Amino acid sequence: MVVVAFVTAAMITVLSAFSGIEELVKDLFSSFDAPFTLVPSQGKTIPDSLLTDQWFSEIEGLAYYTRVIEEDAWLNYSHYNLVATVKGVSSDYGKLAQFDSLMYIGAFKLTADTMPRAVVGLGVRSELMLPVDTVMPEQLEINAPIRGKRLSRYREQSFNRMFIPVTGVFSANSELDLKYVFVPLDFARELFGMPDDISCIELAPVATVDENIFLQRLQTIVPEGVKVKTRYDKNALIYRTNASEKWATFLILLFILVIASFNIIASLTMLIIEKRGDIKVLGSMGMTREMIQRIFIYEGLMINFLGAVGGTVLGLTVCFLQQKFGLVAMSGAVVDYYPVMIKPLDVAGIFVTVVAIGSLFCLLMVRLLLRQFAWNDKTP
């Protein structure tokens, strides 16, 4: 019973931990990535004329949209260098995308007195040793390759060099912090030489609209040459990896549960051997084979069921304590404590699985054990 309880508790705890990580990833990327992105089906850019403001105004349930230019560039401050992704967005992008919650220093403002400003990731700031002063901002040098000019031939003349003051720092996670620099869209157009093209368009529905319905609506109206990507599609590898690890671990623990079920069979075997004399007495008193089998089957089911109940309570208690008090810390990570999320369907599935496997073992093995250790042809 104790073995079944601990295996059940381990399964609940591990699956809840993976669910917590999955939810944490969703929270991190939901603040950074828009729910939907329109990207070119082929190539790297979309002409501005293909998706006009009038076209967006006719989309039912649309909360906001922003044109985006996203390209790699060479950053330079003092004698420090870094290659990062420069993302040009509209000036109100931070408010529309709720990006303000990720700000580490300053506010998400890409213009001040009609002048462009930049917001960099915490990792970019650290790599460039860039001091950030919202009053007297430092100038960040951004170099972007000029289209049509070969680096091997033109060398430094093959780059378009521009300077922009840095007035804010954001922090989402270590990967994104080291990757992105946000600038105004017009600045990005001039930097990358894209006056009439964009990389993509990010958009989101109003909170009352179901995202699946909105996705279906978008897919039916987008013009040829454009496709819709969801937040999940953009980070599919992360989500698939977490799901694979979750269910691989579940299968390993399930195998341990099968091995643990042999403990029930061992207990019933010892009990049947010990009670052979009593079984003969009960048979002499008129009990049939089925009646005697039910005694041991019910005992095996009771051991398994009580172990599953105890393990469920233990597993939920451990998860609750982690949520409430943070028993397992994560120093230097995005969160202070290991994330745990209890999903009722996962708990119910584990409980049913444990009971079903234990019951199957009992039903199949008790009759065989009785015949081998306690039964003979003379027994009624």
C-alpha cells in the first residue's frame, strides 16, 4: 500500500511540475509575443500595399495590430560589440501588447519629443556594458547591412550606420533579453532600407473573443502570399519539448507503478500460502471457488485503492506546499521557486490509471495463485 501511495504521489508531483513549467513558458511568451502574426508565405517581407488599414478595420473582434520590421544588426557601444535582432514597431506597441509589465528600467517609450528612442533587453545591456539613463540617455550605434552591397567588396561602406538613445531596458527571459532591441518603425525602415515593406504584422483580438474562432476567421480572409502564425507556432519547439518530457516521465513512472503492483501480488501470495488451511476449512463448509477468490480479490483491490487515495492526498499536499511556501527554490531563474500547477484532469487520470493497473493485476493473478498454492481437485 505504501509503495503504491508513493508512486502515485510521485506521478502527481512530477506532472504538476511539468504543467507549472508549461504555464510559466506561456506567461513569459504571452507578454512578449502577440497572439497572432501575419507572415509572408514565401520570402522575408510583405508589401505595405497588400494589407491596408482599411482591411484591418473590417476584421471583426480585432483589438490592435502593428506592422513590424525585424532584422539582425550589429550593435556597438564604446568598444563592445554584439549582433542582435532589431525590431521596429509602432510607438504605442508597449501599451497595446501589455509590454510595460516586462520593463526593468524606464518605460516602453520609443519616441520622446518626436525623436526616436530604443528599448533593449537586459542581456543586450549587460553584453554592451551600456549605462541606461532616462534623463541623459547614451547613444547606441546600430549597423545594418545595405541591400545589394557585398561585405567582401565594400567592407564598412556596406553597412548603414545610425545612432539612437537608449531609455529603457526590458527583461522577459535570458534568451529574449540577449536577442532583442526595440526601435520605432520609421527608424527601422530607414535603417534597413525598407520604405515600402515590412517583416510581419502582429495582431490580437479583444478579450471577449475566442482565439480559436478568431484564428479561423483570419485564415479565411488573409490574402494570397500571407499566412497566420499563432503564439504556439512561433515557439512550437519549446512547447513540444516540454510536452514530450512530461509524458516520457509519466511513462517511466507508469512502468515503476507496474513493478510496484507486483508488491500487491507478493502480499497476496504470502497471504494465500499462510491461509491454505483456512481455505480448505471454508471449502469444507460449503464456500465455492468464486466466493473464496472474491475474498482475496477484494483485499488486493482494497490495498491498491487505499494506496492510490493515500498517494493522491500526499501528492496534492506536496504540490500545495510548493505553491504556498516554495519548498524547492530556483536561484538565478526567472521565478524564485519551482512552478507547480495542479490540473484536475491529470490527477484524475493518474488515480484511474493506478486503480486500473492494480485491479487488473489482482483479477488476473488471484485465480492463478489460488490454483497453484491453495487449491486441489478435492477442494470443492
